[in-house]
Amino acid sequence: IATFSLIFGGYKKKYREALARSMDISLEDIEREYFEARKYSPKLRISKHFTWYTGFFTPLMIRNTDIIWVYKHVETTTYTAYHIINYWKTKREYLYLVDRAGEEYGIKLHGDNIRVTMEHYFYDHKHIVNGYSEDIARQVKHNREQVVRMIDEKLKVRPVFVTPIVGTEVEEENTTISKGGSMFSLRQD
């Protein structure tokens, strides 16, 4: 609710009006979308036009048309004693959203919530590149403007379809990108 109070709180009237003016959608429509949005976790909602994350320190409201890439990131930390004995591991799973400006937003989710959320983006927002690969990461990092132009051009001409490649696993040092889930590749029909 932190994002809701930040955006819709009565004491933020000027902020809300500026937000509504800049988004070519009325404030009432934004509020309606927030309450009608599908919940993927207690803190994550996705509607037709927006994605909301109400994390305490990182509230987020982003237009879905501004998201260019979503992927799963698993962070594993091993705790050791005397650099010899491993006595426990922690595992944190994140859904990362990358916007047109290159900003990355990490949303902490658990297991199946990430898969279901990525499927939502896959089926309902076909312009978003879905899944992780080193090639995609390199293109977004070094040629982001070109990636954004390509996505915009393909959306104008015909939709970009994303084909799932099931059961792909990619591992890096202390990181499992997709374990037993789906990776996705970009293709054009």
C-alpha cells in the first residue's frame, strides 16, 4: 500500500495531477487499474497498462510499455566457517524488470510467482523480451537504444512473438538464472 499512498494520498494532490497529465490516462483510470490489477504476490500487481510493486523501500509504478526485458535471477549465498565448513546456504529469487532508460528493478518473489508473472508478460505484453541470455544482456547493456527502436518498429508493423525453450538451465558463479523453468528466445512470425 506504500505505492498507493505515495501516488493517491490526499496530501500528494499536485503530484497526482502531474502524474495523470503526463500519462495520457486519467487519475480515476489509474486508480481503477490498481484495484482491478491481478495480484502475483502480496506486493506485486500487474494491470493492462501498469506494473505496481509496493516494497517498503522500493515502491514502483511503471508503464508496461516502458518495460523492455524481464528475467529471473537467483542469488545463492553460502556461509562458511574458517573457509572450510559450509554450514548453510540462502537462496533469494528476483524478477528483474528493465525499462527503456536501462534502469533495472529487482522484485523479490518466490518460486512459482516468478514463473506465473513471466508467463503473464509473455502472453499479455508481447513487446517485452522474456527470459535471460548473455546475448540479450549484452545487447541491452551496449545497444539499448537499438533494442528499444527494434521493439518499437516491430510493434508498429507486427507483434513480436516469444517462443519458450523449456527446461533450459544456465548457471554462473553463485547464480542460477533459470533452474528447471523456461528460458525464452525472440522470434518473428
